[in-house]
Amino acid sequence: MSPDALDPLLRPVPESEAELAFEGALRPQSLSEFVGQRKVRGQLELLLKAAALQNRTPDHILLAGPPGLGKTTLAMIVAHESGRPLRMSSGPAIQHAGDLAALLSSLTPGEILFIDEIHRMARSAEEMLYLAMEDFRIDIMVGKGAGATSIPLELAPFTLVGATTRSGLLPNPLRDRFGFTAHLEFYDNAELEQVLRRAAQLLELPIDGRALAEIAGRCRGTPRIANRLLRRVRDYALVHGSDAGLTAVHAALELYDVDPLGLDRLDRAVMEILLTRFDGGPVGLNTLAVSVGEESETVESVVEPFLVRIGLITRTPRGRVATREAWQHFGLTPRSQEGLFGNDL
């Protein structure tokens, strides 16, 4: 069946050229344009300038931190400021040593290789990467059994930029081969307002400072979320024929279930179950996940980190416990005081 025979609602709709251009324009092209992460920017600038002065490829770089803080953007900036081409891949796409060998052998001298989610590479590929990063060569096994032989293959000098959201999962031999490890931090509201102001200009969206501050306070310290929420506010103002003021921001974010703390539907579902059904805890992760109809891994890796960071729950040996701030935010009163004043807190 041809795509034209499908229901129009089921056909993939390409993004407009304007939207694609906007996505590209959102990414800063240089360290001076990059908002936030001041310490990391200074460290990268020094590393890249030293490499340029010595006419060599920059040391391998590991970018570690939560999703949405700019790791991919920084990798692009490294390539741009080094004046070198960029090759992009991801850990899940490299599941065999042969995949990595084909990728490495095709690199040109000085090329920047970016591997996102590098902790998800296959173990055999990780072990091949050790030698490639250190000596710019790999060993290719030819044949099987007793007749197998190892053939060394020289590689062009390259710079590996790895990005990971879980640096603890990287084996020590791989982590130690990076010349520089950058730890990206969450953004404060002032930095997020700068990100939003720049994006609003690219969108040609008139918006005042109070509206920008309101959005910045709801985006979890993450620029990716900030840009996403700004686009929803733009859509709301466009559809309703209004300006993108504070009223439009409140209405749009309420429509998309984003509350003043930045909690979304799943966050609130977890908190409401914890507070109402389990009286603030303690309750085990699996029980909590089943109660909201989600996988335990989703609750633990997607929901909990933010709730812990803003102080709504704590993790204890007996399970998850709601804090005083959680009860106050949801306007509830505990039936018992164990969740607030037990030995687990």
C-alpha cells in the first residue's frame, strides 16, 4: 500500500523548513554563545586553544550529566571551534566490535567522533575502544579457533567526544582514557531566562520578562524543557489570537499539565499515590510503580531524580517517604505523623 492510500492522519508529516531551521538555530555555534555551564566552557576553551597552538587533535572529552543540558550541542561546538568535521553515532547503535571498527577506520585525520549514551555500547566494542583512544589503532581478528590471527589496523588521529547520563556505568579503563571529563550542572532560573529570551527572538515571539520568568521556574533547570515549553506557549498564543504574556503562559502550561514547580502528570500521579494511598510512606519502589501503572525503571530514572532534587521525597532503607514540602505543595494533611517524623527521615 502506498503512503498516499493511508488515512491522512496516519501519514508522516514532515516538519516545515522554518521549524527545521529553528531547531538548528537554537543550538549555539560557539562557546561564547553557549549560555550557562561557565566552568565547563572555560575548561573546554583552554583545552581547544592549547590543541590549536600545538597543531594537534584535542584530547578525548567525556561530557557527563542529566539529559537536556547541552552535551550534544557542546560536541558540535568542539568540532566547530576546532575547525574539524564531526561524525555522530550513539552507544545503542554500536552493538558489535565490527560496528565500531567500521566507524573508526572511516574517520579522516583530526575528525571529531561523537558517541551519545556511550555507556550503552557493547562490552566488546568498549574494549576495542581502549586501544583506539590510546594508540590510534585497533586489532582485527581474522579466522577462528587455533588458526585465528590478529591484524593491527592503524587509525587516523581523532578526538572522541563521549556523552553519558550515567557515568557510573562506564568501566574505569574507558573513563580513564578521556583527557577531560566535564560534569554539566542544572541551570538556574536566570540562565534559563537567557536561553528562553534567545529562543523567543528566533521564534519572533514578543514576550515580556514576567512570562519568561514564569516559564523558567517550571522547566526543571533544563534548557531542552525550557525551549519545549516556550513553543507550547507560542502555539497557545497563536491559536487563541493572544499575546504571549503571563496569562497565556499560565493557561498553556495548565493545559499541558505543568504545575508551578515543573511537575507533570506522571510526577503528580506518583506524589498523589504516595501521599493519599500510603499516607506519605515509606513505600517500596515496585509498589509505587505498580500503583501508578508504570515500570519501576521509569519511576526510578525519570520521575524520582527530580522529586528528590526539589525536596518532595526522600529515599530511605524502608522505601520512599514524602517530605513536609510535599504535603504543603499538594495542600494535604497527613493522617499520621510517621511519614514526617519517623526514624527514616
